[in-house]
Amino acid sequence: MLNVISAIGQIGTFIMALFYFISVSLQLYQMKIAFIPALGFNQILIKRSGKGLTLHNTAVNRDGNRQEDFLQLYNLGGGAAKQITIEIYIAGNDDVLERKFVSILPSKEGYLLPINKDVFKEIEETIENNGYESNLKLKLTYKHNVSRKTQELYLNGKIDVFNSYDDESIYELQFINVDK
């Protein structure tokens, strides 16, 4: 009789150890997911009026009609991306318009990526041709803080009509993930 009770206790201990193992495995998996790098831009509005194009990042506090000439890049993956290289180029042309380096981008922080007149020119040409997909491409290369692997992300600029008024039109610039 004592052997039967002991065997039942050992089986119960084994089942409890199995549940503990499953619980710890799920917690480790959730921690790993929390450190997956996710780089992205906030909402970017382009206003086209008689004065030309003006760029507005919706998450940036600004005073009045100050023109912005930057995009704000965010690290949404808990600060897991480091040694970030950002290249802006035109599709079909291998010339890089801009190349910026960011050693580390903490989570909940943003990097102001300045854009030059060649980038504005490409946006203007896309809008004038009533285009939706621009030839503006971004290549983000970064190292994953946990796995130490270098990863590449390719983004394509898309321009969508946001709203139109008598004196100006507003467009939205979005960056969509594409294959190389």
C-alpha cells in the first residue's frame, strides 16, 4: 500500500514539474518577443500649396507653420536594434541620396532623419504625376541586440491623398515593407 501511495506522489511530482517547464518556456518565449526589433516612422503629412511642399510629422510638437525637413524614425522593439544604417535611394538608380548611421536608438526615442532636396524632388514628381507609389526607397540595416545578427529591411515610399482644400492639398507619406 505504501508503494502505491509513493508511486502516485511521484507521478504527481512529475506532472507538476512538467507544468512548471511549460510555464517557464512560455515566459522565455514572451521575453524573446519583447526584444524583436521593430523600426518604423510616425505619420508623415505633406502639404502642397502655392509655396511648394512642406513636411509635417504628426508626433513632433511644433510651433506654428515651421517647415520640417526630417522624418522621425522610432525603435519600437524595446531598444533591441543597434548599429543602424539608413540609406535613401531612388529605385532603378543605385546612387544613394543619403546615408545615415545611428549607433543605438533607445526605445521610446526617435531619430530625426534629415531629408535633402533630392528626396523632396522625388516626392514632388510623384505627386505631379498623380502617382501612388514613388521611386523613393529606404534600406535599413541593423544588428539585433539579442541574436547579434545583421538584418536588412527594405521600405518603399507610398503617397496617398489625405485631404484637399481650395488653397492646399494634403498627402500622407507611408513606408511599406517590400522585398529587395
